[in-house]
Amino acid sequence: MNMCCQFNFSGLYFTALGSGALWWAERRLLCVSDLHLGKSERVARRGGAILPPYETQDTLERLEQDLQDYPVETVVCLGDSFDDMTAGRSLPTGIRGWVARLQSQREWVWIQGNHDPAPMDMGGVCLPEVCIGPITFRHIAVAGASGEVSGHYHPKASLRFGKHTISRPAFLIDENRVIMPAYGTYTGGLRSSSPVLQSLMSADACAILTGFCPTPIPMPR
């Protein structure tokens, strides 16, 4: 099982998993963001570098492990689950069957992202955003919102140890919002010190670095 880090948000307890998923035990809900399934196919199609075509399998293996580790009844995918609409529609039959097996006996919500703005024939329901209790799940953070969980920016944060620096995908958390790390393989990231993330997060925001031992630190600025 992934190591994890529990935190309080909007008066509720959530758990940041080392994989980059968010676990809401009270609702038996697992949230993941920015899977970008089919990225290697999309990059090759547009004339980019030829990437090993294993990122979708790697992403789904980690998601399957999280679903085995926790009693998940609801899955919320926070948008950009597919690298673009063509990549989503071009997923092999075996991958589509794998996703269907993960969805079995679970409520599954695909939030629309900027890479995948329309519904995809992949089971579950597709929505612009969803409110569950006091929490709103959407793809891109809205300035002035509260009780918001979003993705899109693929935040990462760095921690320095002497001459060495560790940089990892990270959850960014303050009193109003959680910005999720990208869950997908090959997704890259935006440093927490970037102007857009600085403008969204309050001065006392924290970051939880993903990995074997999720580590909370003051959000690097």
C-alpha cells in the first residue's frame, strides 16, 4: 500500500497518497487528475519524439493498485484523462476493457478537461464539474472559489538537502483549494513558484510531495 499523508480541508479529512491520488475515506472516493492516457500516440501523431508506448499501461497499473488498496466506491477523474480526443478514441481494445474492469461496481465520473472537453465512450458519466458535499471537483481552479479540488497545472515542488535537491509532483493545499498533481506518466510539471500557482495559493499554503513517503512542506516560493 502507498504511504500517505492525511490533512484537514474544509473541515474534512483527506489523504494524499504517494501515487498522486487523493482519498476521501468518509465518501469512499478516490480522485485522480490528468491521466493523459494515450500521450505517446498523440506525440507521435503530431510529429514529436517517439516515446515508449507504455505510459497508459503504467498509469493504469498504479490506478489499479490504488483501487485494490482502498475500499473505493466512487472515482473522480479531474479532467485531461485523455491526452486529446483522438488519443482517447484510439485506445486499444485491451486498454478500454481494462478501464471497464476498473469501473465495475463503482461510480465513475470523468470531469471534462481542456484536452478532453467532450464525453468519451468509456463508461461512467462525463460532467463539467461535480459537487459532493461541500467539495467541488473541477479541472481548472477558479479564482475566489473555496472547497475546491482541481488539477490542470501538474504542480511540482522541490526540497533541498544540502547540495541535493529533490523535485516531485506535489499536492498544493491551502484553506480554499487543493490543486492535484498529475497522475499520468510522461506528464511533466509546473513549479510551485510559477506566477499562476503563486496567484492561486495563499501565503500559508503547503505542498505534499508525492513518492514513497509523502512529505508536507511549506509551498516553495
